[in-house]
Amino acid sequence: MTTPAADTITMFGAEWCSDCRRTKKQLDELGITYTYVDLEAEPAAADVAREISGRMNIPVVVYPDATHHVEPSNDDVEQKLRSLNLI
């Protein structure tokens, strides 16, 4: 089971999820290094994502400062990345 590393961004998502595809595309286009946890390939990781977020929604994006977003907008992600000086 995949748990987020403390020094990286981890995104829990699935290919069928349009918000996941959008957030993944944004991270890719910004050149952000992150770990992608495919919940279809690793169904048990859904429990980890649920423990982090307290919700069933995806994507769950976990940041190096141990904060997270659930179903973030592109603006939410960009603001967080800027606050962490990652972009």
C-alpha cells in the first residue's frame, strides 16, 4: 500500500476521474515532480487516500508540508505550489 512520502507531492487518482486527469495534466504542464497513485491499479490505496482526506472524493493531492487538497481547482493547486515555492 502506498503512503505519501514527506518530501514530495503525492496524488491519488483514477483515469476515469475527470478532476484527476485535469490535476495530473496541470502538474505535468508545470513540470512538477510528483508520485501518482493509481487507485485502479492499487485499490487498497483508496483507504490511504480516505484516511488522509476523510472523504471518498478524488483526487487527493498531498503536499510536502503534509497539507492536502481534495478535488482542488487548478487555482487551488497553483496557489499552494506558489506558497511552497515550487513554481
